[in-house]
Amino acid sequence: MKEDNSQRRINIQKQIIRVVAVLFLVGAVYAGRALITNLENTSTSVEGHAPLKTNVQFLPVEGEPTEVAGYGSLKGTVERVIDGDTVEFLTSTGHTYRLHLLGVDAPELQQGDSGKISKGYLQKVLGYCENHVTVIYKEDESYDPYGRLLGKVLCDGKDINLDLIKAGHAWVYIEYLHDLLPSDQEQYLKAEESAQQRKLGLWSEKSPEEPWEWRLKAKDTQTSSKLKEWYSWVRKRLGF
């Protein structure tokens, strides 16, 4: 009888352990799914592409109207160049924006020399007008998903976005090309083609990697690394 009771207790303990293990695994699966969802909704750790908090609201941009319907303008100063296509912009009325040069995608700083060269070139050309610029933006699509104001930057009337492409220090960012004026769209595409044919800037490299492709690979690497950490944590908890 004592042996039967002892065996019964052992069986109950085993069942409890199985239930706890199942509950743990269910929790781990949900945690893994939450991790994947979180990673899919964030970007890589690139300064100009820092992900937004979910409760951020985009405030209307209070600029001056331009001659072209649907576009506004802001005057101000570039306070800091973040990378080859993103700056910190302070308006004449005291508002600060993280500004992405519309229609342009420059190499990321982490991509190597081309990213640093692109940033240096942008700093140089902005210096010609002592960082005093005018920004032209589309009124109904002022921001990108990272909360950056999108605009064409004019330095003493010169289109800096176009200049970057002409010099071979940036690609045309096709995803946002439609937000530019139709005349600008054609100019940007022709400038890129010319820079590529003349092997200027990044086009002098044998196989320059597009920044959007680089960011995608970096995000995949980040996701894989996080999943490996999660899997390792589960194995340790289960004693594998």
C-alpha cells in the first residue's frame, strides 16, 4: 500500500512538471512571437532611421505657401548634419525638425567610406550658404515613417538634393520620388544616370550597395540575432 501511495505521488509530481513545462513553452512561444512582431515594426540602429514611439503624433508643418499648389516652404538653419541625407533643421520660428532630403538616399555611415564621404560632402555644400536654407515640402505628405520632415533643401537657391545625386553621393530614392515636383523627378533621374555613366562618387565602386538593401540585410541580421538569444534562453530554462 505504501509503495502504491509513493508511486501515486511520483506520478502526480510528473504530471505537475509536464503541465508547468507546457505552460512555460506556451509562454515562451508567445514571447517569441511578440519579439518577432517588435523587430518587424522597428528599424535598424541607424541614427537617421531611429524608430518612432507608437504614440508620436505628426504635427502640421506651419510654413509659407509657395507658387506651386500643395507645397509649402520653411526658412531656417541646418544645426547638424546627421548623415548624407538627414539633418537637424531649426526653423526661423524656433521649431526643430529632423529633416530627410526628399527623393535622396545616401549610403549609411555604417556602410563604410562612401557613407562618411556623402556626409562630408553635404556638410561642405551647406557651408557655402552658412547653413541658412529654405526647405520645400509637400503639405499633405510632410513626414516619413521615421518622423522625419521630408523636403527639398535650397542653399542660395541651389537644390542640394539634386547636387548630391549629381556628384554621385546618393541614389534617387524611388519610394518618395512622387512627392517631388514633376520637373524635379525628371532632373533627379537624369542626374543619377549621368553620375553613374561618369563613375562619380559611389559609382566609382565596383558594386555599390543601395542603402535600402543594406538596411534590409542589417534588419534581418538583427532579427536573427535576437531570435538566437531567445532560443538559447528557452533551452537553458528547459535544461537542454
